Amino acid sequence: MHGPGSRAAGTVKSRRTARTLKRINENEGKITAATSEEALVENAEDLATLTISFENLSHGDLTGEQLFLAVYSDPELGYITAQAERHFNDWGKYKPGSAGN
């Protein structure tokens, strides 16, 4: 997975902000939550953006981003989604950049 400080993470953060602002604008300035279906799709899209690859995991004949979306949007595979979220949010799993020495 791309790390929390990556460009992919920045893309996801911007996308989430845009979704929130869109919901506020569509609801006359009131903050509203996504429906459970919307949240599932949005979270799957975000995690797919952050995912580089899967190892030893298949879902039909899908590959790449289509595979990521299928896995993350499948409620029966929610444990994979939960693991991916935990991994992404653990900054300790990502090596810091070189100090340049």
C-alpha cells in the first residue's frame, strides 16, 4: 500500500474533502453522512487508490484496480478492508525517507 504521506494518500484526502463539501452544498449547508451503500463504494474507491498490489489473492479474473475495488466493496470480505485500513493508518509500517547523508 501507498503510505499516509504519499501522493496517493493526498489524492484520497482531497477526494474525501470534495465529497464532504458536495454533500454540504447539496443539503443546504447541513452536514449529512453518506448512506451505507455510498460509504461502502467510497471507501472501496479510496482503498483501491491506496493499494499497490495483492499477493496470493484473486477474485474471478479481475486484476489491478478492478480487483481492488471488487475485494474492498464485497461485504463478505470486510475483514480484508479492515486489515487494509489498519495497515494504512499505522505510520510505523512505512519506512521514513532517506536523511540524505
